Amino acid sequence: MERDDSDERGGLSLAEEGGEIRAVVTGALGLRELPELQEQLARLEAPRAVTFDLSDAQRIDTGIAWALLRARDRLAEAGARTEITGAQGAVAQILDTVREGLPKPQEEPAPERGLRAALVRLGETVAGGAQSFLGFLGLLGLFVARLLGAVVRPREFRLTALLHHCQAVGLQAVPIVALMAFLIGVVLAFQGAAQLRQFGAEVFVVDLIAISILRELGILLTAIIVAGRTASAFTAAIGSMKMREEIDAMRTLGIDPGHALIVPRVLALVLMLPILGLIANLAGIFGGALMSWIELGISPAMFMTRLAEGTDVTHAVVGLVKAPVFAVLIGVIGCRAGLGVGNTAESLGRMTSSAVVAAIFAVILADALFSIFFQQIGV
Amino acid sequence: MAETVIEVRGLRNQFGTHVVHDGLDLDVYRGEILGVVGGSGTGKSVLLRSITGLITPAAGSVRMLGTEMRGASEAELDALAERIGVMFQDGALFSSLTVCENVMVPLSNVEGLDARTREALARLKISLSGLPWNAGDKFPSELSGGMRKRAGLARALALDPEIVFLDEPTAGLDPIGAAAFDELIRGLSRALGLTVFLVTHDLDTLYATCDRIAVLAEKRVLVTGTLDDMLEVDHPWVREYFLGPRARAARDAIAAGHGRE
Ligand SMILES: Nc1ncnc2c1ncn2[C@@H]1O[C@H](COP(=O)(O)OP(=O)(O)OP(=O)(O)O)[C@@H](O)[C@H]1O
Ligand SMILES: [Mg+2]
């Protein structure tokens, strides 16, 4: 079975001989020649008898052998007399190997179609949604239970991990959060000024900036940035550990994944998000004050006075009270998605992006509920 | 003597200051099954990677199927890649594709093959590797370790290569599964005329499949030869390896097997 370059490029030639077809295979044939060979073989029609003559074939590969055997079977099924002759040495061996190794299809039940299947899919989607909500509640419960457990038995608490995650989710997010809030403040002042100037009520731009940033925008936008940044990081970290069976290994070593992975991450978020929110508030007001000064000539001192007398501190409190709730939502959704990763690289990517979407959605939904709540109690 | 398909001369590999190979020479002949043995960390996987062009050696030359690897053009390397198949130590199947799709990946580079043919050829390779039909529709994570190895072999065989490189094909298999795999490798190599470069720790595999053995030690190929040659070699590691208790057991098993035939 030499495969020198001296092998002539093989082919199939068809000749008629007394009503029979003689298909002569010559030279060396491989995958490159397969498409052409298939085309030629497809032109053979029953019921004419066909003889495949392989005595001049120097070399064939399994693909060629498969195509020849399949053509023979097809013709034989249609009632033609067929024969494969002349195969020698390596060629015969490959033919035999392929003949013995031909895969035998197993019928799988065909997937259902139509209305019934659509209903089944709908039901499965709803059930899946409910299931992941239950999973979320379950993990939330686990987090609370482990946290309380750590209060009772402080030795189980992982301070180092907590500090590490505080740095990752808090400290390292400061620049992006501050920059974002600063720009929002600038935009608000700019847009507010343009509108309020029409009524000669420029000075109210201070109230506009202060209330909208302190109450809503500062914390909401911070939470959205953190959701994009941190929920995905949690999912990727926990998910890749899950993929490599590290979490199973932890369990067998008596390490509780709740203690080791979930409590430090979620708690770090709960501690850090209010601080990030506060930073965002300050940066936003700074941006607003700067823009008011440039655009409207409201000096920083005047801005501060107006801020102190026109804006109640409850606005800031109302804003920051939401932070821990957002933090728990983001953290638990991120960890939960990580634990839901299967063992393929693709599922890791899918869970990561769905964690981000779910976390941002949950944050906005919670914010809407908070608005209604505060409206009702009149704060 | 048969044609030389792989010719390694003066190969040197190093990572930082850690020299793995120095002045390594090796020849592989067409149609043989060459077993490469050596202690853990002696650089068997690195040797495989430098022959297949996955890492560029620090010095020396590798000539495969008449192509000098160093300085070969992109097109030459592509052509060469179709003539070899590699099965990695841990399978390296694409986890997001089914087994059948995994085997179809190399076939998708061949012009003119329609999708049905590609799938049929992939199914053929899966079947030749001894996997049942429905394994083709499963994802690698749904298979057992032994089935994953067979799937890796099916993918390595997808293009009917002339040389296949197998990195520890039987590691982690139960003895019966490993014996079946040995048989499969030997059978396929004989039937398809494959040249096999087989890295292994498994003495049974060596005894059952290999025509020739190359021992890696002291940063080079210490000796090559048949099993009987190995028993004559006077080197502590080689003696320990081929004359140790486990080697004796493997040899006895083979002898007993031959006795029964
Ligand atoms: N990418 C790399 N970077 C640095 N060192 C490496 C790298 N790959 C391999 N090595 C080193 O090269 C040496 C040989 O490694 P190799 O994987 O070839 O061993 P092996 O003989 O295949 O061992 P095993 O039988 O355990 O698979 C080892 O000492 C390893 O630390
Ligand atoms: Mg190795």
C-alpha cells in the first residue's frame, strides 16, 4: 500500500459489454475523487447488470470503498445483478473492513410536530421558567441559611474570600461607575438647563439633578453596570468550576459550595453595591454641578446651598435602601446561572449571557416595584 | 526496508531553561506501529507535538512524508495535515458538537462533498472505531471515557490519514476495554495500511500492538527495536521497565495467549 506521488490519479470508466456495464476502477482514489465518483455511480441504473472491476485499482480509501459498496447495494436492491471483482491486496482488505464495519442505523423516534408539539414546547418553557424561579428562591434560601450559619459559627466564615471578592466587585468597579455617573450628571444638567431656561427657572436644575440622581439614576445605573460586570463573572467562574467537576470534588471533600462560593460572592456584593451607589451619587452631583456652573453660571457655592435647602435627605436614603436588594438579586442570579452550567463550553456561554439579561431585568423590575411601594407609603 | 515516513534529526526542545529533548533522532517506517515509551515527563507528548508541527522545536529537523516541516509553506502544511490524524491525550473533542459532527469537522474542508456524504462517512468512521450508531448523536460529555477515546480515534481517522498519532490511547480504560482498543488499533492499522505513532505507558498495549519500540530517556531516543531487543538493553530504566514485575506479567499473558492459539 504505497502512496507515492507516482500513483496515477485514479478514476472510474464505464463501458458497455453485451448489455452489461463494466465499471473499471483504476489508479489511486481518495476523498478528492469521491464527489466525481459518486456522480458517475449515481448515473448507473437498474436493471442492467453491473460489474465493478477493481483489478487495476492501486489504492482506495474507506470513503471510496463505502461509495462502491453503497452503489452495489442500491443496484442490487433494484433488482440488478452486480458484482465486485478483481480486488487484491490492500484494496480487498479495505473493502472487507468497510463491508464489515458499515454502520447500522437505529431508528430513533421522530420528534413530534404540529399543534401538540407546540403546546408541549410552550408548557416546557413555562415549567422551565417556573423551575428557574424556584431555583433562584432555593439559592436565596441557601445564601441566607449559610449566612446565618456563619453568624452562629464564625469559624466557617471565609474572610479572605470575602475580601477578595469585595476588591473584585467593588474596588475595581469604582472607575467605571464614577465615570458613568459623572457623565449622567453632565447630561442631566445640560438637558435640564435647556428646558428650564425657557421658564427662567434655571436654578431648579439643582433639584432636578439631585432628586433624579439620588433617588433613581445613581443606584439603578450602578446596579445595571454591576449586573453586566459581576453577574457574568460569577457565572463564568462558578460555571467553569462546575464544568471541570471542581464543585463535585468540593462536596466530596466536605467543603460546602454554599459557604465557599456563594456566601462570599453575594455578601461582597451586598456590602459593595451601596458604597458604589454612594460614589455614583457623588460623582453624578459633581458632574451636574460642574455643568451647571459652565452652562448656567450657577456657582458651586450656590449649587451647594440650593442642594442643602431644596433636597431632602430622604431622597438619598430611598435610593440607597434599594442597593442591598439589587445586590442580592444580581449575586444570586449570577451564582445560580453558574451552578446551572452543564458540561459543554457552549452551555457556559449561554448561561453567562442569560445571567446578565436576567440580572438586569430583575434589577429594573425591582426598581419599578420599589417606586410603587414608596409612592404608596408617601416617601 | 520500508520507506521512512517520519525522520527526526537532532531535535531540541526547551521551555525556558528546561531542556526536554536534546539531539533526538528517530525514524518511523511506513505501515509499522511504533510504540514510544518513557517515564512521565520525559517529553513524549512534546515529541508528538513537535512532529505534528504544533510546537516549533528550538533546533533540529523533522521530515514527514517527504516534507521538511521547518520552512514548509502554509499550503504544504495544509496538505500534510490531511495526511495525518492526531488523537490527543485527553480526547480534545469539541464539547459543543455531537460525536458525528466532531468527525465531520475535518471532512468539511474537502471540496465537493455534500452534507449527506459527509455524514455517512462520519458514521462509517464511528462504526469502524467500534461505537454504536446512537453514539454519533451524543455529545462527548454524555459518553464514557472509553467511548470518548474511540470517538477521538474516529475523528483522527476521518480523512483516511496515512499516519495517525495516538497519545496514550488506553490510559484510563479498564483492562478489557484497553485490550479491545489495542485490537482495534492493530486491526485498523493492518486493514487500512496505517502508520501508527503510539505514545503509551501501557505494557499490555506495547506487547499486543507494537511492531517496534522507541524508548525516550536522557532527553533523546535511547534505543529503538523490537521487544526482544529491549530485553537485551543495558540501561537501568529500560531494564526496570521491561524486566519489572508488571512487564513479566504482560509477557506471560501474551505467551499464554499464543499458547492457546
Ligand atoms: N507548554 C509547556 N510549557 C512548559 N513546560 C512544558 C510545556 N509542555 C510540556 N512541558 C514540560 O515538558 C516536559 C515533558 O512533558 P510531556 O507532556 O511531553 O511529558 P510526557 O512524557 O507526555 O508525560 P506523561 O506520560 O505524563 O504524559 C515536562 O517536564 C513538562 O513540564
Ligand atoms: Mg503526555
